[in-house]
Amino acid sequence: MPGQTVPRAWIVTLGNEVLLGEVENTNAGWLARRLTSLGVRVRRMVTSPDDEESAEIFRDAVGRVELVVSTGGLGPTYDDRTMYLLSRALGLPLERNPAAEEMVRRRVAERGFQLTPARLKMADMPRGAEPLENRVGTAPGAILRHEGTTFVVLPGVPAEMTRMFEEAAARLAGMWRGPPCRREATFQGIVEADLADALMELSRDESVYVKTQPRGQPGRPGVRILVISFEGRCDEAFARLLQAARAAGGSALE
Amino acid sequence: MPGQTVPRAWIVTLGNEVLLGEVENTNAGWLARRLTSLGVRVRRMVTSPDDEESAEIFRDAVGRVELVVSTGGLGPTYDDRTMYLLSRALGLPLERNPAAEEMVRRRVAERGFQLTPARLKMADMPRGAEPLENRVGTAPGAILRHEGTTFVVLPGVPAEMTRMFEEAAARLAGMWRGPPCRREATFQGIVEADLADALMELSRDESVYVKTQPRGQPGRPGVRILVISFEGRCDEAFARLLQAARAAGGSALE
């Protein structure tokens, strides 16, 4: 869709256990791949604790990126504070969301749990949030649009997160432009420095991402070339690099 | 070391390829574990692109955390801009560091590479940086102290990063307090909600991190309890949780 600007995103992981090195954060990487494939430029991935630090990050994102996807902090325990922190960040009241309460009541019943105040708390959301049902666990997520930034709030359990992300993606279908173009090649007989001039030239074009990496053994140098563009501008950049690689005596590997 | 405050850290990964989902960020998790084991409270992990966004993050960290560990962006190509971005962030001139140049010259010779201007650029560092030799690759890292915040700048290649981190850790030995205390138990016959009152009580003590997680199957509930404290205050919190778990009829698993 030429002419349309590429949406930008921050991925925010709320999780003291990640910061303490107790848990590996696999959600952020999954979301980076998935958002990229939808045509979103991920500008920042942040992991932060369940406290004011995360509220500050939510606040910083407003008006700066079109999309924030958060994971974690939606459960029934006292340290599950994402909805509260998002409310504070955006200056919105935190209130019981009737549709979310309905979801919690249904899931609690289906799973044979007791409906405790702690579980009902999972239906408290910033005013204006649209809840996302959790069909794997219990805690609902939310979509919240605020001053040009859309927040997608997801749980931290990967199986819940991925499924609910897809539901959010379907609801936000108008936002996606489709995957960026991508070209890749590996050359033998050259080193990265042989491409320096071409790379410098291409670095002026912010709509094209170009990455080179050494791919050889001692005495047998090689370079991998990768071109990605959300604006569909891969071909020209790729051709320029191939030309430079060949001029330096490189031969393309199959 | 009672009375001493716990140093706080941000871990910053510079890498467009992580944001594009091309590469999994394993450095940040490794550093979170390692810094925790040294007694550092990691407050934020950020991945950001090789542009002004990262300079902003460096700037934000000054005076706010005692330590920033960055990885990535130290190579010879045009998008390896970490030293430049850090210079800009701190308002320091970027200049050729003689000790770093010596390291680059030695490593380039040892590895049989040509000494190109692009490779020499790897010796450009913010004024005042102490270079860290790269004994695996070529690009030196750096330690830079600035207004109460120490920056440790490391390459993105994991084998280089981990080795150079240990060298930096040895040089910064006065900063480490040793690992936090840690207590863990799993109980059968209770659910997380049974511990809610005890957890609420303990949540008031910011020096203790307490996490509970469901660990049961349907009909056989269970809860894992984890207590971590950089201030060495695990025992009391752990005892309070064990008491609550037993009062609710839980039995500890071996």
C-alpha cells in the first residue's frame, strides 16, 4: 500500500522473573517476528518490572508509536498489575469491565475454579478497553486505543499470549500492510569491507534495512547480504549490492 | 554487605536484526542471570535500533541506574554505531583511543586481516573510555564512568560478549555484592489464592521478591513459592509463606 506510513511498535514485557534471570523471555522474540510479518516496524523491545517503571514506558509510548503490545502481569496475584499500571500511565480510571467480568466468570466456571475476589480483579481494566477473551487460561487481555496509540495487552503465558495476539490482530486488520520485502544472498571471495561504499550509499535510504555478515572460514572469506524493506524497496538496494560484490570478484553461493 | 545499596542496571541490546525478528536475543537473558548472580538488580532490558532511539536510552539511564551493559553495534560496518551513539548521548567527543587502536592492530594482525579504515574505526570511543580487549573477535569493548553511571559496552557476538563481560566484571569488582538469597518450595493441596493474605503483607517489603505459580493438575492443585532478596531478607518472608501454606492444608513436596 504505497503512500501509507509503516506503523511502528514497542513490545513491552512486564516480568520481574525475566529481569531476575529466572525465566527466558520468548514472547518478545515471537512478537517481533509476528509484527514484522504483519508489516509493523518494531522500534523497541523492553522488559520492565511490575511497578512504576512500566507505567513510565507506557506513557512514553503514547503518540510516539502506533502500537504497543504488552505481555505479562494479568493474573490473579498481587504482582499482576499491568492493567493498573496502564490506567495510571494514561490517566484513565481502572474499573470493572462488564464484558471482561463475563469472560472471567465463564472461564472460572469452565475450569472448575472458585470465583474469588482475586480472580474477579482480572476483569478490572482502564476505561475504554475492549476485552480479549482468554480461551486457554483465564485472564482476559485488552485492546485500548488512546491518543493515536493502540495498546494490546496480553498475558505472559506463551500459549495464551500467541492465541490472543491473533485475535487482536484480526480485530486490528486495518493496521497491517503485509510483510516487508526481503532479499538474501551469500557471496564467496569477498569480505564485508568490499561492500563498504555501496553500504554507505544505501545507509542514506531509511526505508531499506541492509545487513552484511561475515560468512567465511580463514582463507575463504564470504559475506551474507540481507535486504529488508517495509516500503517494498528491496530490489534496487539488492541490485546495488550484487553489483558491488561482483565487481570485487565475489561469486554467489547457491 | 548490609547498609550498602543494591546497584541497579539496564541491559541494552542494539540490534535492528533482533527487532526484525531475524535473530533471537540470547545476550540479554545471559546478562540478566549473570548480573543477578553478582548482586545487581536489573531494572530494565531494552532492545533498540542503531539510531537516535538508542542514544536516548543511554541518556535516560544516566544518574538513574549505576550500571548500563550494552551489547551489539561494535563492528566495522556503517551500522555499528554504538560508540558514536553513546558519545552523543553523553555529550562526549568521539575520538580515536590509543589503547583501543593498539588492540585492533594486534587482533587484525593475529587474524590475518587487512588494517582498513573501517577496522580502525572500531578504536573510536567516547573520551574517557577504558577499552576492553576482544580476545575472540576484533572489536574492543569499553568501560566508561559518567556521572555516577558506569557503561559497559560489549559486542553482540555471544562468545565475545560473555568473555569480555567477565573481564569488565573483574575490573568493576568493587561493585558486586554477591548473589541474592533464594528460597523455593512447592506445596500440594493449596492454590495461589490461599496465600493471598501473606503475599499482600509481604508485597509491602520492597527488599523481598516473592513469586507464586500454580503447579498442579486438575483436581490436584499445587503452588510453587519462590523468594529472592538482594538484601538477604529471604528467611522471614519464606517462613511466613510456609506458615500460610501449612495453615491452608498444603504439604510440601520433596
